[in-house]
Amino acid sequence: VGDIMGVKRKRKEGSVWKAPKPKKVAKLDAVEKQVQSILALGCGKDASFEAQIRREMTREEVKKWDYRPAVHWERRAYQHPLRPKDDLHVPTWALTTDPPDDPRTYPTAEKLLRPPRCVTYTPEEYLALPQPLQSQGRWTKDTTKALFDLVAVIGTKWYVVQDKLETAEWEPSTVDLRSRYYEVATEIVKRRRAEAGVLTKHVLETCPYDKAKDKAMLEAE
């Protein structure tokens, strides 16, 4: 490099330049080769990493490394566990090696009937809420209970909740439903954690629902 850039270096008379010796790479034993090959297969092959492993392998080990059975997928249809009478078959992708009754490939009735995660309250907890929150506008005690009962069954599918919720005087929007649910749920969770002496905050407290932002996003669409 010094000769190319025109930099003169002082050398002793009679000295001959010698290339530096390459660093010795520690050879891997059979167990380490197998572990690194498994890691390379699981994390994706790296060209430099694979070349390093190949240099340490014998010819037979390289043949075993190159031979990997191909993975084949196929389109299957399975009987919906909750619709046995109307013969509903749902298509899905599965490995050809997977058995037809593998629960990891096809959802079971227990998995589909898993109850949604939601906040519930008792009548005593509702009466302990602040008075402005108990009767907030058109939201009464009965309407709020009907909302929480629907969320406990349907989950946070707000358009379905809006269609199922029966109100005589007015028709709340999805923004109104979310705002009422998260305001009451946040206050109930906050009181429960305060009574239990929990210092950390719940996700409903750290990430409160912003009604104005949600309404602006819906209007922008």
C-alpha cells in the first residue's frame, strides 16, 4: 500500500519484506460442527458462515450438509369444528408431512371458543365510580351494563357490538362505544390495582384511549 501511494518506508539494509502469516483458525470438533449446522439451518444460511463450516468438514459431511429434503405444502380443507351440520369446509395450507388431525394445523373448538379478554365489573364497583362517570350524557347504568355484556361475549368487534346494542333514544357510533368502554374499564382497573397495592400501571392507564384522535382518523377515511 505504501508503494502504491508513494510513501517511502525506511528498511534495514539487506532486509526482505515478508507477508504476515495467516491467523490459525481453531478447528471444530464433531459436536461443534453439528451445533453450528443446526444454527445455520434455523437462522438462515450465511455464505461466509457456511463456507467456514465447509472448510472444516470432510467430504462425507459436505454431502450430508448439501442433502436436505424439500418441504412441500398443499392446500387442504378441514371441517369447521363449530359448523358440523352445514358441512362447512375451510381451506388452509399444510405440510404434506402433517397428519390430517394435527391440532397445530387445524383450529380446534376450544381454540375458537376462547373467551375474549375484557374487563368486567360488579354492581358495587360501578356504584363506587365517580358520579360524572356513572351517568355520562346518554350513558346510563343499564346501557353501560349492556355494552359490557356484549363485549364479554363478542369482544372488541365494535361494528358487531354497535349492531347488537339496543338503545331506545339514540344510536351510538363506534367511537362512542370505544370511548365509554375504555373510560369505565380504565377507572375500574385503576381502583382494583390501588386497592391491591400494585404500583405498576396497567396498559389501559399507560395507553389511554384518545377519542378525538380516533374520531379524526375515521373522518379522514
